[in-house]
Amino acid sequence: MAERFQGQSVLITGAASGLGAACARAFAAEGALLALVDLNGEKLAALRQQLPAKTSILFAGDVGQEETALQSVELAMKAFGRIDVLVNNAGIDPLDAGSIEDTSVALWDQVMGVNLRGAFLFAKNVLGPMKGQRRGSMVHTSSISGLRPTPEEAAYSVSKAGLIQLSRSLALDFGKYGIRSNCVCPGFLEAVMGDRASSLSQTDLVARSASATALVPLGREGRYSEITAAILFLASAESAYINGATLVIDGGMTLA
């Protein structure tokens, strides 16, 4: 396979596990230089052991804090001299989520802080380097919950809907600088989100997996490899005329 990202700098948030780690491995396999950001520094370090030597830098921090965005972008620029791709992937969906009535202000702020504020901060801070280069690609991990709200997950659904509009606003305002912005909206994936995984038993996880048969027209969960393939496509020159798009990758789940 041709290395589509040879020598390009790719910044990924929420990179330590799950879809973010899968993206890191996929970009690395195609020649990318990686700036990996996550709250969990130990998992980031473990991931780097799986990647080609001297191709990645790590930053452990809360993506919802402005200092994390500022410092990680500065670190990437110092190391690589450019930022070609931003993958805004960090996200949480706490188990104690609920309807608007049942959502505490603290939980609302927590979810918005990671899922939406974090994406805003990283997009805002990579714009300078990308405008200077007159090119760049941002891919944001939203969700089908941003298109069709999930019951009892109000904060998550609203944050992911906001992320779609953030992506579109970026596409509209900065396309003139050669900067593209697109979203992916995954559906039912092979593993539960990282912030939930530690709170679910193996029995819970097996039951969740089995439910995909009834919920998804294709009769199965989506694989990380299928989502990463879409993210890499949207980040690459192959999609040079795709800007402001929202790509649903859900096996037909939202058709039901």
C-alpha cells in the first residue's frame, strides 16, 4: 500500500485506547508522524511501544483545558514543523448519563468539556499552522447520536450534534485557506467507549454485543478498522474535494 501520509504530521486526541489508538496505528502504518494526546499518559506510553521508533510524541492532559491544546500543538510544531491532520477523537459518555431532567450540571459540563470544548480548542489552535501551510485536514469523531438522539444520553447526544456543526463551521470559514473539515458518525462499534468499559462486567459486554444483531441491518457491530479507513480517507488527498461532509458509518442502524 502506498504511504499516503509519508512525512505528514497527524495530531490525534483521545489516542490512548479504542478508536484513537486504532487511528494512531493506521496512520503510522502509512508513514505519518504522530502527536498523540490523551488524559492517560501510561496508556499513551504503552501505545508508543507498538508504533515505529521515533515517529510519535506524547502529551498527557485534559483536552478540555486550553493549556493542553496550546502546549500539545506547540510540541507538535517544535517536533515536526507542521500539522497536516487533526483527528478530534476524544470523547466520553458517562454511565450515569440520563435525560435532561436527570443530568446534573456537573455531568453536563464534564461531557461538553471533553466532547465539544476539547474539539473546539484543538481546532482553534491548529488553524494557525494550517493557514500558514495553506492546507490541512480535520476529521472529527461525532456519532449517530448527533443525528438522532439516544434515549437517556442527552448530554452526549447534544455534544455530538454540536461537533457536527463545529465541523461544518470550520469547513465554511476556512476552506479558502485550503483547510478541510469533515465528520464521521459511527454507530454500534465493537467495543464500548473507554470511560464506560471499566464499569461494565463481561456479561454486560457480551449482552451489548449480542444486541447488535437486532439493532443493525447488517447484523453486527462495526469494526474499528472500518472507521479508521474512513478517517484516513477523509484526511488524505484522495478526498481533496470533500469538505463539510458528515459520513455515517453505522451498518444502516439509523435507517430503522
